[in-house]
Amino acid sequence: MVTTSAARTRIVIVVEDDRPIGELLAGVINDEEGYHAIHVTRPTEALRAMEQVKPDLLVLDVGLPGMSGLELYDRLHLDERLRSVPVMFETAVSKENGAEFRKRGIRNVLQKPFDLNELMANVRALAPPIAA
């Protein structure tokens, strides 16, 4: 498990099954001072990672293998330790999932393709950098 020793670093777990996209997202986040992104490709890997570290933010793809991002979101909200972790969804088909997002009160959804500056603006808004 990857952890960070810096006390002023925000941990972001990126759950994206498309490896090049996930690596790109994690790389952009890691390039931002004060953030450390961990990329995983499966929801089960995200759950294992969160046994080791409580993230400051999750970036979830909706369409994941074995368990959708929405199902993973629902599981997180059953865990008292993780239910307060902010979640940002990224999806190619947000209109199809609109009712599911609204039912859960989810407002942080990026429609693919999205601008990487928009991604980072959302990351900073949901998990603001920790002041020095």
C-alpha cells in the first residue's frame, strides 16, 4: 500500500478501469503540490486501499468492472469511517445516470471528455489544500 509521510498532503484515490485514463488523472493530481493520488482499476482494490488509508477524496468512474461506481459509493456510505469522504464521479454517460445521482444527492459529476483544469478545480474545491 502506498502511503505518504507528509502531514500536509491530501490523499486522492482514483478508481478508473481504463488504465491510461486513470494514470493520466492520477498524474495530473500528483503534479499538484499538496496532493498524492493513488490509481486503482477495480472497486475491490479501492476498498482494500481504504482499509489502509482514509482518503480525502475519491474520484470514481461510474462504469467499473464487477461493481459500478454507484454501488461502490453506496458501500462507502455504509461505513461510518468513510461516509464523509467527498466523491467526484467521472462518466461518459451522465444523462443515463442522472436519476441515480439525484437520488443520492450527488452533484459532483464530470462528463467525459472533460478538461483537466476542470478536474483540478473540482479536486481543490472538494479537498482543499492544507495550509502550511
